[in-house]
Amino acid sequence: MRRFVARVATFLLLQSIVVTFVIAYGVPGHGNNYLAAFDDKVRRLEHCRGPRLVVLGGSNVAFGFNSPLMEQSLGMETVNLGLHVMLGLSFPMDCYLQHARRGDIVILCPEYHLLTSPQHQQGDPKLVNRLIEQCPRAKRYLPGATQSSWKQFFDHDALWIAHQWVGRAFRNARDRNEDEKIYGRRGFNQFGDMIAHHDRVADEWVPLDPVPESTPECLQQSIDALNRFEQECRNRGVTVYFSYPPLEETTFADSQQVIENLHRAIEKHVEIPLLHSPEAFALDRKCFYDTGYHLNEESGKQRTLRLAEAIRHRQQDRPAAALASRYERGFRIEF
């Protein structure tokens, strides 16, 4: 009997060590996961008293914006909601609308791929699931996300969640030097800007695929989504401006016809005022960090200053009837 009790005690001790290890290193949302930064961004959106300027988009916004400089330029509390292109086109817009406040200014800056590719437009379900795991509150911004039943939890979800927690625990324990990570929650500042890559040289350059040719159906879906967002914002007293993302000039050249077609459609059918032409941010590779959408520190500053200047011009010229159709065609960032 004593031997049996000793074995049971040893077994329980080992299990408790494993459980403690998994909880300590595997709990989502408390580590340095990149997607966990979404929670910090939304909290800032909730707590800013205003007037607020909110920037929406994927990682081109996360990596390419200087919010303190924008606050200084326009005198508005700034929130950078940019995170990841594969969360889809509607996700950041749906997120913002649940926190919209009269008097806000929104800069909408989706990646070209979000507007022309059905795969990007709809988002990656696996990435969305990881976002919900890291930040459960994100589910409220995802119309397709539903609560799992207890049966589904025990039949499938519990095993999948356990697998995710154990795997994450081992990865986190192995990678103890989290503060050195670029793609991590701690890489963002309090405004939501990614700053961990500042003064850093990327280990490798990841080339972007050319912007894919859009089908009429996909393009119409993008136009409809943008116009729905503009209408909702207008109803709530929010001003929206459209900004094309920065893009490395080689990829831009390879995609030029697609981008021109997209621009003509946006100019003709989208109700959101344009701040500049697509060519304004077709930039040399030296302006980017590790891929053709991620600006380095200096280029992010220059982009921010140019957008602040364009917004000041728009706000001063607000009564003009041509506000929704005119933009500075000659506007181009220079380094």
C-alpha cells in the first residue's frame, strides 16, 4: 500500500510540474506574442479622450507610422490599429466602428493585396483563430466567430487547445530572450506603433508577390466594404480619408497596371476622399525594413509628416464641393 501511495504521489507531483510549466509559459495573451498587441491597441482606443486620429490597415500601418509625430503635427490623440494583413479587409473597420466617436478622424490604409485578392480580403481563418486565442475580446469584432458548445469543446477544441498551450510553452521556454524579438507584443509602443525594428537591420529581405489582378466580384466587394464603412462613419460624425500604402518600387512596377486599374475604380466609385495618388509611396528598397510594406524608422516619420500635411490641407478646405474627388496628384515622398 505504501508503494502504491508513493507511486501515486510521484505521478501527481510530475503532473503538477507539467501543468505548472504549461500554465507558466503557455497561457495566451500574457507573453510576447505579436497578435496579443491587439488588446493593447483596443485599450488605447477605448481610453483616449480625444479628439482622436485612428489609423487602420495591416502591418503597413503597424510598421510605417509615427503616432507621436502625428499627435504633435495635428494635436490629436493618435491610435495605430494596424496589425496584420491576413486578418482581412473588414476586420479593422469593424473593430473601429464599435468604438467610433463623433469628431474622430480615420486614415484608412489597406494593403493593395487586401483590395484585389479574395484570399487576403477574407483573411486567414488560422490567423484569426490565433488572434482570438491571444485576445478573446477580438471575437466581438468577428461576425462569423461563435461560441463553441460544450460538446464541441470536449470533442475537438479541448484537445486542440491543449496542443496549442503545450507547444507554446515549449517555444516560450526555449526562446527566453523575448525582448530581442522584432515581431512581438513588446515591440509596439503605447500608441500601437511597431518600434522594435528601429535602428535594426533585417536578417533577410522577404520579397512580396506582385499585386494580383482582381476579379470584378472581388473588386466590387472591396468597393462596397469601403463605402459601407464611409457611410457608417459619416452617420456617426467621423471623417475618413483613404491613403494608399507604401510599396517597394520593384513590386510596384511589377503591379503597376493592376494598381492603376484599382485606382481608377476607387477614384470613380469609392466615396472616401483620397489623400494622394498610389505613386506617392512607391519607394526605394532602402526605405523599408524587411519586406515591401514595412517602412523603416526614418521613412515612417516622413510618411507621417506627409499625411499630416495632407490632412491639414483637407481640413482647411473642408467646405469644397470637390473634397471627395480631388487629391494631390503631384504629392510624392522624397528621401
